[in-house]
Amino acid sequence: MSRVPGQPDDLRWDPFDESLKDDPHPVWKRLRDEAPVYYDEQYDFWALSRFEDIDRAHRDPQRYSSAHSTVLESMTEEAQTEGMMIFLDPPEHTALRRLVSKAFTPRRVAELEHEIRTLCAGLLDAQQGQNGFDYVQDFGARLPATVIAMLLGVPPSDREDVRHHIDGLFHIEPGVGMGNEMSMQSAGWLFNYLGELIKERGERPQDDMLTDLVQAEIPGNNGTPRRLTPEECTAFGILLVSAGTETVARLLGWAGLILADHPEQLAALVEDPSLIPNAVEELLRYESPSPVQGRWLTQEVELHGQLIPANSKVLLLTGSAGRDERVYPEADQFDIRRNFRLHVAFGYGIHFCLGAALARMEGKIALEETVKRYKTWTVDKEHSVPLHTSTVRGYQQLPIRV
């Protein structure tokens, strides 16, 4: 018998279920229609699947806390007061975000536009004359990893090692998700590596974001200037290389697959590249690279007649929100000309993704440079390799024929 009155006994959504990695949308639709406040007894979490509920939760960080982790398998009863910014609540989050924003400026992001275009061109030109290539491994994953490395100031000779350990960070194993030895080893390697770079920047400043992080100041609580500690700098560096690389790689993988499945819309982008910025937004709505975010409920809340107790784990199904027919007409149709006001792929409120502008720029330039060279392509789905964790969904390998 279900703990939630009216929740169908045959309705189950398991964030670790490998069988759902290809297409969770039918289950998410059932959640929206039949159990908008869903409870899972096995993992003891609640899930919200409708756009309005998820949007409201993002805008209420006091009730929907991030300080207990935002990844299901690492959520704990004890709130964090230091560490990665996305795992903090105000006032700690407010101070860190203000500091980090001083390094992650629109100017520094804008300065990367030419380099991103040059990098995209180089990666794609290297595939010229081939019958096909892996759109993720040879392009989509290399682009953001290199961009983030440039932004931080990682030496070119170390960038492949950094990318390798970012991949390791997202390694999953049945039953434990990302809480496995390989993932922890990669996290330790990145922490030590970035810690050494940050120490160097304190001694020998350069024109990069790590130096900006080391030097950024805001008034502290007692009125004296406050800087990030080396540990805080390192934590933000890991957050940036992991979130900034993984989500853009997944976005570009989805672009390669979805546009191949909609050749008439790909043809429209080839004919009129000015449609690409809106196509990027539609891709983010249609297949969110990060479809699940965890929160800890600090106060009980009643939604749709169901009381969710305080101190509950709540999962916000961003991937479901993007297909909510209550907000998006014909939501299961991919339409690069769709006229819509917003989506929640980057979150909302105080945790809105700091790297959203950079991700949008990378997506836009990557598609512009792709459609310059390839008018059409097909995906070798038999040899494509999906990537599926409790919080990230997309493709690790996507061979295409051109």
C-alpha cells in the first residue's frame, strides 16, 4: 500500500534505474498527472515533477535547503556550513557567491568568445575528410573541458589529465551511484591538483580566474575585507570544472542526437543560423542535461493536498518540468522556433547557475560551427553510450555519420 493516498501502486520512479536512462519521460508524465507529490519508500525521498512546484521550490531556499547536498546518494541530516557553494545556504552561500561573482564576470566570459570559436573550428576541422566521428568524445566533451581549463588557468599540458578525472568524478556503480572508489579518487586528485594551482597563484598571480578567486575581496561581517580561503577556492574550482564541463558536454550530445532525429529543423538551422540561440534554449527545455536536483525540506509543506514532513529529502525533477504540458503546449514536440518565457534547466533564485551565460555561449558557437561544416548527419545509435546518474543524463559516446 502506498504511503501517499491516491498514488498508484504500479507507479515507480527510481533515479538509479538503468532501464529508464533511455526515456524516463513516460514515467515523468505519469508522475505529473497521477502523483505530482510522489514518495519513494526504498530511498525515502519525495519528488516534485510539475513546473510550477519546481519553480516555486527554487525560489524558496529557506524551506528547500541545499546545505544537506543536492545529490540523493550523498544527502545527510547534518547541514553544511562550508565547502562547495551549491551545497550551502545563506548566509554562507551569499558571501561565497558574491566573492565568486567578482571572478566570474561578464567581461571574462565575453573575452572567451573568440577562443571558443577558434577551439570549435579546430576540433571540427580535425574531423574533415572522415565519414564520421564521436560528436561527444571528439567534440562535445573536449570543448567545455578546454574552455573551463582556459578560464581557470590550467596549463595546456595538464588539460587531458583534468578531463580524465572529471570523467572519473561522474563514474557510477550499481547500488552506490557516484559514492564509489573511482569517483572519490578522482575527486581527491582534482582537489589536490587545483589546490596546488591556487597556492601558485597566491605566490605568482596570472590573468586567469584562479587568480581572480585568490584576490577577490568583499567586506566581512566585522567590516574588514574578506577573501576566499584556499579550501573555498579549491571547492569552487572543482565545482566549475565538474558542473561546467559535464552539463555542456551533455547539452551538445543531446544536440547531436535530437537534431539528427529532426532533420527538417536541422535544415532550418543550416539555412538560418540566427535560430540557434533559441534552439539552445529549446534543447535545454526538451532534454535537461541535469534533470534532477535534491533539496532538504526544513519545514513541512502541503502540495496538492499532500503533506510533506519537515526533514524530508525532496527531488526536483527539472527534466520533467521541461515537458509539463501545463506550461508548454505540445511539450513532447521539439521545436526550435518555440516561443516560451523560461525553463528551469539552470535552476532559479539564489542558486541560478553562475555559468549559464558561458554554457549558452558554448552551445551557440558549437552549433554555429557544426552547421557551417555539416548540413546533415545520422547517429549510430547501436554504438552510442548513454550516461546516467541520479542527477545527470545524456550521452558519453555519440558516433555520427556525416
